[in-house]
Amino acid sequence: MNSFFSWIAGVFSAPSEVLEFDSMRPRKQPAQTIYDAFQAEASKRPGREYDEWVVAEREAVLRASVEYAACHGLRVPTREFIQEAEEMAFGADYGAKLARIIAEYMTDPHE
């Protein structure tokens, strides 16, 4: 019986980073993947200069977007588009807006 309960506990437990609720996190792909990449890189801001972390975050978002697009046959955003999206996103939910703008670009059927 102990092994059964251990198995159940393993099935229903989650890594600590998943248990932390983020109300800004998009619920749909590819925005969720892009947002996660942005947040992971943004968590490294302390100790970095502005010029360093802004480039690192931009590259992380670009890399996540390109990889997701390649795997799912979507439109691939350019570095220039990522920079434009950064300028369009603002506010407390900047990361979520950024991810949604890029995801919309990637999934737009009219392009």
C-alpha cells in the first residue's frame, strides 16, 4: 500500500515553479511558450546592466518564437518584429502583452 500512495503523491505533485500562480500568464499557445521564455530570462535581471538584460530578453523571446513556429508550421517572427512588439507592449502586464502580440503575428492566417 505504501508504494501506491507514493505513486499517487508523485502523480499529483508538481514542480515548485508550476505551483506558483501567475495571473498574467497566457493560457494559449504559442503565447504561453513565449511568455515563459520572457519570464525565465527576466528573472535574471538582478545584477545585470539594462543593455545586457534587454538584449538577453529579446533573444530569449526570439529563440522561443522561432523554435515554436518551426515546430508548428507558423509564421516566423523576425528580430525587427520582436523589437516592434516590445514597443507596442506596455504596462504591468508587459510580458503577457508582448507574448500575445508575437503569437498573433505568428498565427495570423491573412499573412
